[in-house]
Amino acid sequence: MFDKINLDQPEFVGVNLSRALFVDIDGLIVLKQLFAKKNTNVVMILQNPDPNSVLCKSPVYQNLKDQEKVYASMSEAQSSCATKGKSA
């Protein structure tokens, strides 16, 4: 995934975890690296966050929420990012 992002250099990447049953520590490490990408707006899609999950208790998730980079749907994320891009 990182190679494709580095090659294509997209402006926007949405990571949809809505169907993920579980995110373990290794998954959190990968997510942290992905969300640290420069020159790419990376957001998380999570339709039904479980406050008791490893993901939602993690600093990675909490930081994304604080930065308003967690959305319930891809269309919501794209709409919000387009609006923020126009106002910036």
C-alpha cells in the first residue's frame, strides 16, 4: 500500500475500517505510519466506532479524532475535505 501511495502520490486517501472486526497492535503501527504521510490527506472511515476496541482506545485514533480526520462514510470524508480545501 505504501509503495502505491508513494508512486501515485494521491492528494486524498481514505482508510475504511468499517468492516474490520479487529485492529491489533501491528495494525496500529501501520496506521500510524500511513497517517504520518506528508503531502497526502489521509482520513479514517469508521461507521460504528466501538469505544472498548483496541483501535478506539489507541492514541492513533484519538489523535485522528482530535484532528477531525475520522468520518462515518467515504462521502462524508470527501465532502468535508473538499470544503476544507476550498476554505484553506
